[in-house]
Amino acid sequence: MTRFRKTVGSTGRVVFVGAGPGDPGMLTARATAAIAEAAQVLVDVDVPVAVQDAVRGINPAAELVPVSGEPAEIAKSAVTAAKGGAVIVRLVAGDPYTDDAAVKEVLAVGRTSIGFDVVPGVAPATAVPAFAGVAPGSTALTADLRSGVDLAALAAATATTGGTLVLRATVEELPDAAARLVEGGLSGSTPVVVTTGGSSTAQKSVVSKLTAVAEKAAGLDSFTGPLVVTIGAAVDKRARMSWWESRPLFGWRVLVPRTKDQAGEMSDRLRAYGAVPVEVPTIAVEPPRSPAQMDRAVKGLVTGRYGWIVFTSVNAVKAVREKFAELGLDARAFAGVKVGCVGEQTADAVRAFGIQPELVPNGEQSSQGLLAEFPDYDDVLDPINRVLLPHADIATEVLAAGLVERGWEVDDVTAYRTVRAAPPAASVREAIKGGGFDAVCFTSSSTVRNLVGIAGKPHAKTVVAVIGPATAASAQEFGLRVDVQPETAAVAPLVDALAEYALSLRESEDGEGK
């Protein structure tokens, strides 16, 4: 892979990078490499927020600078910044060499002493029709109305070949363009699909006829931003070729009430099913007020004080790992200590530490499920009778009491504190209480309590999905109807179960409509 890096004593470079159609997952590997080494990223106003957020994730140190205006001025800014020896990324929506303004910038940079590279991106005229379920074919014509095009010539060429025409446009200029295409020779009955938010989970497509678009009767009033308009007989096959907008959760707004650093996995999986995740932090995880208890516990692991350590959450694993790092320890400190985990998600966090847990419940993944399978203490088989139980400050005593009943001595240690997050924005609170979310995914009892505390109860029509029985019980205590609960208490099965539920609703609705 080509690498872009600053060289001591040399001038920098400007790297023109195609951002693709809007889905951050469609940034190429080479684009990611360029962004990772950039000191500054000059961003098109058309680059979606989701892609900009992905850029920040790739390179948190890079300065993101929105740019617009004359190509020569933008090129001048890039060259000036690169003269200090840094790599400057010019992030262009779509593909740089299919954007006339970007091409002018490249030519302007080429007239200077600063070198440049070009990283092609997936062009919206290619990608968005595919996301809309249309195959334009190898003879398709493409054009951007914002750059000025000969619509009469395009209409004549499309009418002659019977092929597909793909336009990039705004909703304001589209009716006039459609009328001119009809005047140029295209039939008013030619099928059209207009797509906004292409390749994102907010994508929306409307199928119409060319005449209806020209007469502003296609129902595009709510469409904003750059549009991709696919015109031709290929649109008629969309019902059989649609794959993106037909996903089980497509268009669902799903509330993700989690700690800020734990929302990523769930949001990514929801997006894969076509949902629009909205992350609302409900709890913040903080160290215990006094570190002494955790210090003694971790040192006890090293000295052989414990026969078992039992983890009840991912946060407990994280707290122990952080304490290990603070004390200069690694996974070898677990030698001779058996590890129990309350569920698969917690077990995965332990495995990521390089440790294979001895006990993960096969049945109910909860404290009760773990207790049901935890062995009784045997003074012959177990040389050490003490269990370390690191947990949150608000943890229940059920697990500790159950272990004591089985003959174990338990060191019940506060590994971290959970505090309620600040309330979300008023618009989010209103959406939660007013039915603005299609579903909510709860991953713990604390997320239920804290969401209700900072934002109110979700509306009755909102689908409630919970990760396991304890969370379900908490939801029911607040009067919430639990619709979805996976067999395995983990994030991936939770989202999968929600997708299956949505699919069953769709099939039921389709059956009633027949």
C-alpha cells in the first residue's frame, strides 16, 4: 500500500481523496491510509457528517477544515498548508476526477512546486443507483447539473440508445431539467428513481415518471441535499433488485442508550441492517472514589489469594485491565486463577485480554444463570476458597450471596462507579416520549433506569428490545412492554433478534394487505 508521510527537510504533498457516495464503509483502503497520515483535511461541504466522523476516528489529530468557493482559492489554501512539509488531504465528495471543481483544483496545484496524489473514490453516479436497486448498465450516461450540461444532447443520446441516464442534481433544479429532457426527446412516461442520502441508512428513493418530476408531482418536497436521479427502463427492474432499502430495519430510528464508549458495536450492527442508530449516553463509568480496595484485590491475584475471579460486565473487565496497566501487570497474573463470566459479551472482553474463561453459563446469561452452574466449594479439589468479585458500585448482592451459600469466601470489590449522564437535547427527549423512535435497545438495568430518569419513558408504540432477563425485569418495573429478548445475552444477538422481529412485522403487514 502506498504510504503518505511527512519527510524531514522536504515539502509536503496534497492528496485528493474521494470520499465515495456517503457511506463511511465505502472509503477505500488507500483513502484511509492517506487520511491516517494527514495533518489537515480540507472537507467538501457535500461530504456527509458520517464520513467526517469516520475521518476523525481514523485520525483524531488531523484538523478538519470545511471548504467551499472558488477552486483556485481552495487549491491555494492546500498548497500553503503543504509547504510546511505536511500531508494535506483534500477530501472530495464522490470521486475527484468526476467532479469538475476538483479537477480545477488539481490543475491549480499542478502549476505549483507542491506534489500531489489522487486517490479515486466510488462515484455517486455509480454507487447510488446500485444502493437504490437499479443497474444502469455499461452504456449509461452520467452528468452533474450543477456543472452545466447539454440536456437536449443527453436526452437525444438516451432516447436513441434506450439506455440509462444518471444525473446529480438538487431538488430545486430537477423539475426544469426533467421538462427539458422531455422536450429533448425522452418520453414523459420514462421511469425515474430519485434518491437522497444515497448509500446511507437515511437513504430515501421515490419512483416516478419523467413528466411527474417535471410537474413537481413526484412527492420530493421532503428531499434535501444532493440527489442522484436515475432515468430509463432499468428502473422498472428495481422491485427485483432492491437490496439496501429492503433490509429488515431499513429506515428505523433506533435509540441506543449506552455508555459513550460502548455504543459503537451496536450502532455498527444496526447500520448493517439499515437502521439509523441514535446514541444517547445514559451512564458514565468512573473509577471508584478510593483506589485502595482495587489495588489490594489485584495484588491478591498476583500473590495467589484467589481461586476464582468472576466478571459480571464488560466494564468490570475494563476496570481490572486498567488497574493491571497502572501496576505494570499483564494477563500472566491470572495464572492459576479460574475465570467466570456472566455472559458471552463479558467473556469476549476477557478473551480479548488473552484469557480463556473456565465458566460461561450455557443457559440464562445472568447472575442467576452463572450461579446455577457455579461449582460448590470442595476443600479437596479447591486449594483456595476465595473468589474475587469486581463489580459496579450499584451491583446487587445476589451473586455474592449465592457464592457464599456454595461455600466460597467472597471479596466483593467496587471496581468502578456508574453515574447518570446529563439529559439529552430537548428534541431527543421529545422524540423518546412522543414516539419518534421505532425501537430502543437496552443492554442493562442501569440503562433502563437512567434513560427513564434523564429523558422519560419511551412511547408505547416504540419496540423495546432488551439484552437479557434482568434487563427485561427492570423494563417491566417501569411499565415498559418487552417485545424482543435474544436467547444469548450479547449485543450482536440482541440486534439480530430486533431485525428478525422487524422482518416478522413486515411479513405480517404484507399478509394482511393481500
